[in-house]
Amino acid sequence: MAELQFREAIRAAMVEEMERDATIFLMGEEVAQYNGAYKVSEGMLDKFGPRRVIDTPISENGFAGLGIGAALNGLRPIIEFMTFNFSFVAFDQLINNAAKIRYMSGGQFKIPIVFRGPNGAAGQLAATHNTSTESIYATIPGLKVVAPSNPDDAKGLLKSAIRDDDPVLFLESEVMYGMRGEVSEEEDYLIPIGKARVAREGTDVTLVAHSKSYWIAMRVADRLAEEGYSAEVIDPRTIRPLDVDTILDSIRKTNRCVIIDESNPYASISSEITYQIQDRAFDFLDAPIVRITAKDTPAPYAKNLMAYYMPQEDDAYRACKKVMYVD
Amino acid sequence: MAIPVEMPKMSDTMEEGVLVSWLVDEGAKVSAGDVIAQVETDKATMDLEVYDDGVLLKKVAQEGEAVPIGGLIAVLGKEGEDISGLLAKYGGDGAAAEAPPKAPAQAETPSGDGAKPTTIAPVKPEEAPSDGRVKASPLARKMATEHGIELSDVRGSGPEGRIIKRDIEAVLTERPAAPEEGKAAPAPRPAPRPVPAPAPALPGEAYEVVRLSQMRKAIARRLAQSKFTAPHFYLTAEIDMDKTVAFRSRLNALAEAQGRGKISFNDLITKACALALRQHPYVNGSYLEAEGEIRLYREVHVAVAVAVDEGLITPVIRNADRKGLAQIAEETRELAEKARNRQLQPEDYSGATFTTSNLGMFGIEAFTAIINPPNACILAIGAIRDVPVVRDGEIVPGKRMKVTLSCDHRIVDGAVGSRFLTTVRDYLEEPLNLML
């Protein structure tokens, strides 16, 4: 094991895969000369040269389409969005082309492409730069959506995403790029897409949380443990396909669930998880499922309002007490 | 002004009633004193009367539904009246506060002459909302089904009285696997704190689930309370019944000639006990832990256990010490008949100061009975057997009966119980004394 920053784990995954497979290339704004807006691709231009590490103009719709075209023609592009907020400019490319060409061509074409970059809120960036996009993209059949919470998962899952023959949206986070963590040095370290991780075993309540929210869940679990309550924490890691079975197994044990998700609540990941649980584990529920999400508004700018807007640890803690009927 | 019709307290041990059938339709006019429904209590099926005139606006309780005391059964009022406010009052968190259980009239023990004994512990206020729905989490429902627990028997500790996992676990923990002496009395309702309960192995389809009747629940609750609370000890005596057998033959010859019903051995024993109770006041008393006192009743009311389809019930022969044998026989016969038809009224089965239980007709030689609280003792009566007895050095045929007195040691000690039993024996071995 090596201790790496989140950004280093992502870089390691890309470098290892690009060394393994010459059809893989990285393209995006400032990924080459500037070494990446968040220094994820630092040194990659020197290592692989300008044919495989390509700077683009500020034209997401253009370079997303270029990437899809390249994938159609046998390459395996990694497209970096400086943030997924900018992916909305390329919405048609992602939703109509990347997601649907394989279906509409009757399987004649596959789209082995990864769109990656930071997703979700990252402080005082105001309404248009703070969107959590996982619910938006996960609703589209044909797209896979991955959102790791730690460097090790990031490496293993990104390598799997790059090798996947379908379009994968790989969601990172500005505020997690500096996070350090042990990362496997195993050769060909692959974590399967669609497999959740039981991060902490418990018996009294299940916390489901991905990406940054996962860390809120772990803190809540610690607080509950101090009071003698045993929380199980599940990190889905992949938003679509969602590993519902692992969540259900946990619910059958704990009978209670709190979902933490920094997406807006309406028609979101938490809605979907809630639906799946009540559909398949109804008789195991001892309390209504509670979700702690961002507020149902655009993200505010003011620091105090932004803190209020985001899922809060105290709310998640109280929700756990509530579903355990110990509040 | 809409008038709520609440579940009344129809017996001293009742905690809830099951609405058996509606006799009036919604929209029908009713007058004070009209019977609108039948309610099954733990003891009997009884008529539910209304106390006001009006129109039956809504049947809140459904047939077959258990409603706690004070819970809303129906709403009376003027035609077309808005009752949503009243329903809301009973529906939400305020249900308990809005609909407190009526103070149990039977539980109040008047002082002075002829005081009736207290027969029950004070009733706990129900917190369950009385909108008629039993609220339970899906898991709690599943667990209740698996373990044959009636949800209406479980007090929900969740929001708005929702029954949740820990409430079912508490019931499972409380279920005594086998009655154990010296075990602390279980609370009648689940405690609010989570209690970890081992999940018992489920036998799957290997059993039939029988719904607990109100009577079965009452038997379970009261006898468990008795056995766990009152330290029982047992005194067995063998009684020479030769003279009583002969005495009864002569009595019944007279009764037949007069066109009266027969007098049973049990009637003679009831009379013997009643007379003996007058001489042994502690056996005719109660140890009341909550009140911190012993009560010695000035009247003698002997209850007789009667087996009925769903269990057993103990109708009471009031002032049995002052009644003649023919009257005791007639009353016992009538009460047993009413019991079997589930027509006993609360006054028929409450207020006993002593109880007898007879299994002689089954050929049972001797057995021990569980005290019927708050009695001090119960007499278990075995069969009269033809046995060889030694009289004046000769073996001759004799008639013997074994009786076993179960005593609550908190009020009756060994010597006191023995003296009582000796008196009973004296009466039965020389039954002419019953006439004095």
C-alpha cells in the first residue's frame, strides 16, 4: 500500500492504463500544458506527449463530441471536464450520443469513453458551479455513473471505468483532491463497477452515502458508537448500476435506513434507493427511511447559507436517532 | 355538537374491547339507552348503549376491531354535522390526553360494612391513538405474524403509537417459556426501552395460529400475575365423604319430591367453604401490595370456576354463607348456564372473596390451582373415590375426597390455612352442621 492523494490515485490509474493500452488518451481544458486545473494530470504531457494528452478550447460540447467520435472509431478517450457543472454545455453529446448510440446502432458501435472531473459543491462557488450531477446522469439508461469516496476506490474504479466498453461518468470532487489515503499497489488493481462497499458493519441503522457524504456518514457512525449504537455504513461507490443487494442485505439486518446525499432531493439517488428498499425489503423496515440531502433550491453563495444548504452531520445524526426511535 | 361514543370499561379487568357487531347503521337515529353494537370483553359479549339522542354519524371502529378503553367507537350528532375536528382529536398524538380511560368503578373499594373487595389493579392509561387503526412498522407486522402476536395487544412506543420492532421484542421477552416460581412479575405492557431479544427459531408452517380471545388474554394476564406475584403454598387434606354422600342422597330425594333441582357435591362444598370462611377471616381477605394493606372482607362471596369453550370463568355466589343449599344450587346452575352462553354480566363474576375449582368430574384425584387474585386462597377439589379404609381394625369400603388449598403466603400462613381446611373438613364429615 502507498499513501496517495486522491488526485494522485486518479493520475496513477490513468497512467497505468495509458501505459497498458495505446488507444487511451486524455483530453480536456488545461489538462496538458497547465498540468490540469486541479493538477490531476500533472506530468502526463511529459510522459505521454501531446498526441495522448490534449488541451482543448473552452468548448465542452465540441470536445465531448470529439471524444465520442474517437470512441466510435476504436479509441478509448478520457475526457476531463474542469467541473461537471460545465458538462451541461455538452448535454446532448452525453445524453443522446454517448448514452444511446450503442442502443440505436443495434450494438454495432460501442462507446468506450470516460468523462471525468469534479462534481458537486465545493464551497462558495454559487448556484451554477455547485451542482451535484449524479442524479441527473444516473437517470439516463446507457450511462454508468461512478462516484468514489476515497483514493483507493478512485484508482480501482477509474481503471475499471477506462476498460469498460460503455460510457462511464466518473465523478470526483475539488474538496477531496488533496485527501490522502492508502492505495493498493497491486498490479491491475480493479474494483468492479456496480459493487458497493460495506465500510463499517453495524446492527442498528444503515447509513448509505457516497462521495463526500460518505465522510459525514462515518462521523455520524462514530458519534452513535459513543452512545452505544451500532451504525452500518454503505458506500455504493457506483451510482448506476446501483448495488441494491448490498443495501438490502444491510436493511434486513438493521431495519432502518438514513441516506446522505448532497444532490438536490427531488427525483434523486436517495429517492431511488428509498424506492428500491421499500419495494424489495418492505417487511424489514421498522421506520420510514430518512434522507439528508442538499436543500431543494439552487446553491446559495453566502457562506452561512451554503453551510445550511448542504447535508449536515447533525441532521444525519438526529435522523439516525429518529429512525432508531431513541430521539 | 358531535358526541363521541367511547369504549366503556365493561369489566374490572378489561383493557380493551372487540367490537363484535354493529346493530345500527350510519345515518340512523338513536335515543339514549339504545343498543348500537355488541362488544366482546375479556369476560362476555355485552351490549353497547348510547347515553344521548342523535344520529349515528360515523362508525369509527370496524367489526372485529379491538378498541382500548376510552378509544373512539362511534360519533353521534346532528345530521350533516362536521365531525372532522372530533375525529382529529382522537386521531393524533392527543388521543390519550383527550380520551383518558374511565376510572374503574369496580376498583374503588368502599369502606364500611359490606365492603366489596378490590378485584383489579389500577388500569394504566392507554397511549395508543383511538382512530381505530393499529399503526405498526412493516417489520413489526411481520414479526407479529410470525410469532402469533395480536398487534392490538401491543402498545406501540413509536410516534403516534406506532408499534415497532422493540415493542414486539419486548412482548417476546416477556412471554414466559414456562412459569417459574420466584420470577419477578412482568410489566403488563412492553417497556419503552429497546430490549434485545434472541430471535427464536421459526417453525415455519409447522403450526396453526390461533387468535387470542379476550378471555384467553385475561386468563393469561391474571393467572401469570397471580403466580408471579403471590407466593403460593399448598395444603392437601383428605376428607371422609361417607356422610356427605348419604346426606346429599336424602337432600336430593326431598328436592325431587318438591320439584326442585338437584344439589351437587360442589354446592355442598361451596356452602362448607362459605361457613368456614366466616370463621377464618384471613382466608376471606386480600393482600393488596399497592395499597400496602390487608383487607378482611365482612361478606363471603364464593366464586366457582366454570369451564367454557374459550377458557374458564369464575361466577360468584354472593353471601354464600347466608344462603340455603337449594338457593346455592340454583344460582350456581344459572350462573354456569349464563357463563356457557357468554351472558354473564360484570356483577356476576366480580367481587369474589374466595374461589373453588373442581376437577372431580374428570376423575382427577388431587391438583393444585392458581389463586384467583386478589383472593387469598383457592380450593382445588378432586374426585370422591371409593377406597378401602380401616375402621375399628377392619377394612371397609369408604368414600374419600382430596382437596388442596393454594394459599397466598403474604396473607395466609400454614397454620391459618390448615385451620381453615380443618373447618371445611369438619363440615363435610358431619354435614348436618351445614344446616345449623
